[in-house]
Amino acid sequence: MNDIALLLLLPALGLTACSSGDGGPNPKTDQDYQENVTQGMHDSMLGDIDTLHQAAVDLAAAAPEHAWDAGADSGAVMSMKDAWVRARSAYERTEGALAPLFPQIDTEIDARYDDFLAELGDEGDQDLFDDQGVTGMHAIERILYAPDTPASVVAFESDPVNFPGYEAAAWPATDEEALEFKTKLAQRLADDTQTLKNVWAPSAIDLDGAFGGLISLMNEQREKVNKAATEEEESRYSQRTMQDIRDNLTGTRAIYALFQPWLATKENGTAIDADVENAFGELETAYAEVSGPAIPQPPADWSSEEPPADALESPFGELWSAVQSAVDPNVQGSAVDGMNRAAEALGFRRFAEDQ
């Protein structure tokens, strides 16, 4: 063989030696992909973590130091609500990966009122505005949106059977309460989000746990819709749970995309990825059919166990049906099914509903 022929043959031999997965060149190792995904996840999520923290700082800064007045303080209340919405969207985009990595911080920032009361017992938390007991975004949400909270939500929470230790939400009625809200409850959110910023480093990222968290969050889309029929939905005071789940999907898709080049090197990886993307697309279409930030009102005769046929034709019923099929782990090709198969291909644990 002459020198020119040998030079032409060497690149082909090199490409063949580096092929893997569904075919094609792949000079990278699994370790290379893991490092790329870890750094990419850190960098892509850092923006939302910064936004979350800055919004919390802005909220505390906007809070009046005197008893709130609907007229005189309308601008301050609007600024606080704007900051809360920014914080909420930023966290919901990162929730899937962050919650399993930092469960204590997740509880302090994002636990619901009922979650806290379950731990506090019959005494509950009678001081709405301090930095102990019930804290985080939903504690602040209850106060900010107290005048606008749907009567059905108030009735549900005020039932002592559902919520022992309940304390009615209200704006700060005294200067002392207002100062407490500003320097304690709101400041606690700023401090907790600063802690999250401090610990957010590539070394803190467990890819197996983070990917499992993404699958869990997609599985929870059913629960978040189901709970709208029982007044237990997540952002129930501001009535923006629909936007929460849109942000969940947006964040999950962005983080999942970091794994796609690695998944493509695995056996059947391309086909698995196509199933996941198709399920994501179905969810996105279903969410786009709903206008506004609130989940549609469930019909009066709604039952998630046995939905009446006519109720399934309502806007809520159509959303519920779409979410059920798109994330049900027992449905082949659903987001959870596809992401579980992706997890296995990447060497991660499968998500199970009882874990």
C-alpha cells in the first residue's frame, strides 16, 4: 500500500474505532459526557437561582414598614407580587433537579402550608409574619394574596379536620406585623435563597439524583392537576398553578436537553429520546390550550377516580386527560416511561412512584 492510500485509510479506521450506541463517531467517554452535563446543568440553572434570590431580595425591600393599606400601599403590594412571581417561576423551572439534591432547602423555600402544619401539629403557626414555623414562597403568597384568595380555598383550609392549627391569612394590620414580615418572613426567603446560591456548585450535583428528580416532577404533573379539584393545588392563593406546571415543563426540557448528546450514544438512545420529546410536545400543546395562569375550574361533579363523561369534555377534563396520558408511567411512550428508559440507558435508577 502506498503512503497516499494509507493516509486516506487512517481517518476511516479512527472513525470506526470511536463509534458507539446508535452508530456514528463518538470519541467521548461516559465520564466526558457526565462532566459536560454536570457543568452545563450548573451553568444553565445558575441564572434561575440568581433570579430567585434577587426576586426574594426585591420582595423584602419593597415591603412597607407600616401596616399595609390597600390604597396607599398599592404600588408596594404590586412590586411585592411582581417579585414573588419572578421568584416562583425561577424556582419552578429548577425544582425538578434541585429538590432531590437539597431537600431541606426545598422544604424551607417551597413547602405548602399543609405540609408545614402536618409537622407543626395542633399548635400550628399563629404568627404569620415571623421566620419560624411556616416559611417560604407559599407562606408569603398566603399573605400577599389574602384579600384575593378564592372563598373555596379559605373554606377548605379553615376546616379544622383538614388543617389543625390553621391561622387565617391576612395582611400585616400593625406596624409591628409589617416590620416582622419585612425583616423576618421575607428576609428568611432571601437568606434561604442565598444559601442555595452558596451551595450550588458542580461538586454538589448528583446526576442520578437530578435525573430522577426530573422524572418525579413530570410524574407529579398529574398530582398538581388532580389537587386543583380539592383546593389543595400548589399556588392556590394566587391562582397560578397552571403557570407553575408550564414552568416545570420548560425547566425539565432545558435540563433534559443536556443529557441528549450522551443518550444518543446509547443503544436505542435515539428512539428513546424521540418518545420523550414527543411526550413533552403533547404536554406543551395541552398546556398551551389553557389561557392564563390558573388551572381551569373543575366541574362540580368532577371525580379523578371516575370522571363523568361530560366532565371530561370540559376544559379541566381535557387538561386532566392530556396530562394523565402524557406522564403516566404505565403508558408506553409517556414522558415518565421514556425518561425511565433513558435513565436505564444512562446507567441511572428508574423512578418508581413509591420511592
